[in-house]
Amino acid sequence: MGGGFVGAGLLNRRGFLGMSSAVALAAAVPGLARAQQAADEGEGTFARLVERAREMAGQAYVAPDFDLPASLASLDYDTYRSIRFRKDRALWGGERPFHVELFHLGGYFRQPVRVLEVRQGRFAPIPYDQTMFDFGEVKIPEGVLAQMPGFSGLRVHAGINDPSVMDDVAVFQGASYFRVLGAGGNYGASARGVAIDTALASGEEFPAFAAFYLVPPSPGADRMDLMALLDGPSITGAYAFSIIPGNPTRVAVECRLFARRDIKQLGIAPLTSMFDFSPVDRLGVDDFRPRVHDSEGLAMHTGRDEWLWRPLTNPDRLETNIYMDATPKGFGLLQRTRGLSAYQDLEARYDLRPSVWVVPRGDWGPGSVRLVEIPTPNETNDNIVAFWTPEKQLKAGGELTFSYDLLWGMEVPASPLARVVATSAGHYGIPSVERPKGERSRKFVVEFAGGPLAGVDDLSRVAVEASADNGRLSPAVMVRNPTTGGVRIYLDVLAENNTPVNLRVCLRVNGAAISETWTMQWRPTTGE
């Protein structure tokens, strides 16, 4: 599900992408009049959207002047979901390999967006029509629906699992958020167009897609193309998306960004997810389920060709980790643990949540992958954000272009090295032996499997390279795990003070890495 950080707050998952607080988003959603003007001008091309976004950046931001009528704004989550788009009104329904359905305004989704179709080389608006929707038991006063200026988003369908069945492939709804499915998966982590000042004390800004432009697919098309216009107080942008369903589903993204004012922290290809607990982070947890998360780790493939794995945590305070890099090859929020038995949740089916992997196209230059972890009391809040921040600050009047692919699926990416398949933590040393009172200590257990490790019969050839900044490690212990065909590494660490301890482990043969590097930040507390 999607979410974001506003000051020190969390986004409730029932308000996914909608931002239930009108105050929180009032300054982040585009003016309707400007969106309409941009939508109706010029040829139906991406180049025209780029020029319009550039023009808008040179003008003052106009906040929206539309107030959703109370009869729609007051709808709770479940009631809002009962308003459904009529299947027989789907765009290109029965004619093309992709169908599009539209979302009504209401509940958490209070800010209108325009939807247009490229027809005969020009942008043609798709006007709101209440007969497009089945309102079920929802009673809306007469005359209210006539005021609707647009929609709240859209859904793309395709035969991703069965060619004869049009299933969900992607949803674009709320600010600049979108979610995508790979074959056989359920919705989980989300992406968005851009992140502005995430986790900064000044608070986060949420630019929004003001309008979507749909390109009708040909009868034999294997992809769905659409464009979007972004607007916000600090930034404007033009986006082109090409959605190619499969396992994984690939979304090719091109974005052109234009700054209205200096941006302290720009987040490119931002991903958002939820992490409540797992075997590495169960302190204070009383739950029958072994783990609860949409994503369990941040993976990175650096410009230096190093593969990193960072297990996610649910910290007791806001945490931001920065991983410096140049010309990154990939990063993403992954859900590696599969199988219902690992989660024991028959309803949420966290075992079917997708991994999301970002593949930069072109040279992104120097910068950093940033991981934000926000404390959450339960699984209803999205509390994980990851994105790329360029080293050079984007100043007012500046422009940037980024191109990348997003891969959504059960197994992405394919690292050639042994990978981390599990991380757990617990009592330092021997479980039955009491530790000195006040000692800050912890045991971490890391499981590696696959890759070159599978061909190593003699473990004496494998060197365990382990380190702990701001802490002291006992000699690492490595044993064969016959159930995985890999190895288990035991790490006992003592903290030197209250400063977070940064841990790293990598397996090497003759000096060459045969595994990705496991990295973990542990914030010690007395009694662990």
C-alpha cells in the first residue's frame, strides 16, 4: 500500500494515496483550472506535456478551489469502495488487450484529476458522467453529482494471469502514487512520481498528478502507454509510462522535472511500503503471526557492482539511512520470504505482495539511496520510504530528466551472488546464560544461500568478512544449513555506547565476493 511522511506522522493504509487530511494536502494538489488548461492545449504528444510543465514552473502555483460535497467527502473507506465503475463502460472494453476504469471522487479521495485520451493526434477530455458508476446503496443528494469536475484516478486491466480474464495491472490514484501487479501477485508496495523533502523537519510536500493522458492500445499491443502532468508548490513535471504486464510486470518511466523554487531534498523513483515486524524485529510483539510486512528489505546494486541487502526495521524513532553511490545499477524494496506458512495470515496474504525494483536508464551521476523508517504501532500504517537523491540540489528554474524501469513481481532482481534469505535476532551469546545488567548486546543470525555458494563444498575456503562500526564483534561463526544448501552466520555484538551500530557481513572466496553484503543498523537499548 502507499504512504508517506508528513512531519513525524504516518499515512493510514485505509487512506491509501488519498491523504485523508485536507489540510495535509491542500498545498500539494494542483489547481483544477490550470490542469484543464494544460490538458486541452496543443498536440497529443509527450513533447507538448514537457513544454506545458516547463511553462507552469514559471508561473505561481495555484491551490485548488474545489471542495468535495460533504455527502461524498464523509464516506468511510468501505462505503466509498462500494461505488464501482460499470464494467460495460470501460475504455476500450472488449476491443483492445487493455481496459481502463475510472475512480469516483469521495471519502479520502477528494481532489479531482482530469482524464484524457489521445484521439487523432490530440488530447480529448473524457468528461465525467454519473452513469459510468454503480453507486449501490450509497445515496447522494440530487444535484451533487452534476458538480463533479473529474475523477480521482484510474485502473488498468489486462489478461495478466489468464488471457480471457481482465485482471488488475495498475492503479493510479492519490497525489502521484501508483501501484502495479505482476502475474500471480497481490497489491503491496507502491511507487510515486516524486518525493519532496521526505522526513525533513520542515515537512513533506506531495505534488500530484493533475491529469492523465491515455494512448489507445492497438488490438495486438503488449503494453499500455499513458502520460501524466505533475503539479505542486515546488515542482512541475511531465511523465510517460509504458506498462508491460508479465512476471515481472515492467513499467518504463520517463520524467522531466522543473523546479519552481529551491528543493532541499529531491526523491527520484520513490517507493513506499509497510514493515511492522519480522524475526529480526519482534521486541514487544504479541502476535500469532511470525511476520507482518509488505516488504522485508532494501536491496541495492551499486555503481561499484556491489550488491547490498538491508533488512527493514520498525524503529522506536524516525530513522534515515543514506547510502552514497554514483551511477547506481538498481535498488528496490523486496519481499523475499514466500509461502503462507511464513506469515500465517489467510486474509492479508503478505506472502503474495510484490517486490519492486528500480533499474536506472542512463547515467544518474553521484547521489544516494535514502531509506526512511518511521515507527508504527501496527500494520495499518505505511512507514517505509526509499528513493534516489541526486548529489546536486535542484534549484528554482532548474530542470532534470530521469528514465528508469520499475519491475514488479514475486522474484526481482536476479543477483548472480549468494543472497540473504533470512535474518533473525535475539539474546547475545548462549540463551541460558545471563548477561551483565545494563549490557547492550545482541545476536544476529544471517542466512546466505544460492549463487556461487551452492558450488562450494569445502567451507574452509569461505572467508566471513564482518565488521561493526561503534560496536565489538565476537568472531563470526559459520555453519552449513542443510535445508537451504547455504550457510548460517552467527554474529554476537556488544555496543560501545548508545550510538547506532552499523553491521556488515560478506562471504568471500580468494578475496572475491560470492555473496551480497548484508548490512544492518542496530540501535542498542539496555537489556537487549
